[in-house]
Amino acid sequence: MLTPSRSIALSLTIEAADVVKIFGDVHALDGLSFVVKSGEIFGLIGPNGAGKTTALRIISTLLKPTSGSVKVLGRDVVSQAAEIRRLISYLPEEAGAYKNLSGHEYLKFMAKFTIEDKKIVRETVEVASKISGLEKRLKDKVKTYSKGMKRRLLVARALMTKPRLALLDEPTSGLDVLHSVHVRGIIKQYVEQEGVTVLLSSHNMLEVEYLCSKVALINKGKIVAEGSPTELKKKAKASNLEEVFSKVVGFA
């Protein structure tokens, strides 16, 4: 039988405590602390330079914190980085794909990094094809794709293996309204049906409000407000998250 403390730990996907990251004279993160529960879509939002991308890179094990600690699925991002990488996927805002491969070839190539069974690779690529919605264009080389098409391909790559945690930095960047709606629906479906936990960063407050059950506003490397979209709007006496954002970070 699990002890109460062990049971609580297993229900948390991310535990960040007093995280500091210094680049030269710049404190990109200055005591960042928050938790993300399993099966949650958690939004990390803030102005440019607030530390969102730095936080995502530390959680994804691409950067090491200067001090403080981060655990992902109970594993330390520094000492157990290799284990974490097998359980997560990370979609950077400026991610790219191999331009001389077709979309289908790219998805197959990426699937083979973590999957050895050929049948499961085929099934995974089929899942990714449906997520992308690119249909026959998957036969074409990536270099012929528009920015929006590339983004759909990359979102599909991030979700196709059904990771325990998906880190999505501006997941609908460059997408038009219809394709943004499609991608948001896929993200929500994966959380509800596949048990994927999502930490996303987005400048689109409509997207955050639609997707996220909990939101943390980050400014100057610290969490300055946290709660559900409804709680944040009520506390700030605002009608939408854009107003909350402006009031909390000091632009109103």
C-alpha cells in the first residue's frame, strides 16, 4: 500500500521548487516554484523575456538549473535526465523539420528514435498522420510546406508517441483559425483519452483559457499569480485572461 506522501508524489507530473537560472548577469528564473498534476493541461504565460522558455528547457532536461530542483514524474532533471527523456516530448517554438524528407518520412524517422518494433512504428506514424491533418501532402517534401503545415507536422511528432508529459511552446504558432482549432482539439483529446499531461506556453489567451485547467503567470522569472482561468479572472476582476495578464504584470 502506498503511503500518503508517496501517493501525492505519484499524482504530480512536475514539481519545480525555488528554481534559479542565471545567464551571466541575467536571472532568467528567480525562485520559480509550481506543480503540475497528472492529467492536467497547465498553462505557463507571461511577457517576452519572463522565463517561460527557460523553464520549459529545464523541465525537458535541455538546460540545468543554477539552483533549486525540478522533478518530472518523480525523477530529477539533472541526475535522471535520460530516464525523463524517454517519458516526455518537447516542442520548441522555433522547432524545425528535415526539409529534404517528405512529411511521412520525417514522422517515420522520428518514431524510430524511441520505437524498435516496425509494426508499432507504422501505427505511430498513422496516428501522427491523423493528428497533422495533412493527408496527401505528407508525401511531399517538408521544404514545400507553409509555416502552418510545418507546425502541424511538428505537433503531430510531439504527440504521436503518447508521452507521459508533452511540453508545448506556442503549439499553434503560425496556424490559421481552422487549423488552430484542430490542434487544440487534439491536445484536449490526448489529455482526456490517453492520459497525457501537458505543460504549454502560449501568447494566445483564448487558447489558454480554452485548454488549460490551471494557469500560472510568470514575470521576471517568478510566478506572480496562479489558479484556474475562472479563479484568476474573479480575483483580478477581469472579463478575460488578457485583462488578468495586463493587470498582473503591470501594463494596466
